[in-house]
Amino acid sequence: MGYQPQFTDCASVLEQAGFTIHLIEGSYQNIKITTPEDLEWAKVYLKD
């Protein structure tokens, strides 16, 4: 059987498609909200 790529994230898909991936410095306060706890943290952060 031929080569079957294993993609672990969106960046690996784009890289396989020929795109160049760049890393940029970010902030720990720039969170992805995926759980109820994340949402509560964001509410507290936005109050300040």
C-alpha cells in the first residue's frame, strides 16, 4: 500500500498541501474557549 499521511492538526494538513507554516508569539490570555471552565475564565478576565 502507498504512503498514507497521518495528520495531527490543521497545520499538518496545510503543510502537506504545500503551504508554509509560520509561528508567531502569542499571549497566554488569548485562549480558545472549548469548555465551560474556559468560558468562566474568560468572563473573569474580561471584567478587569
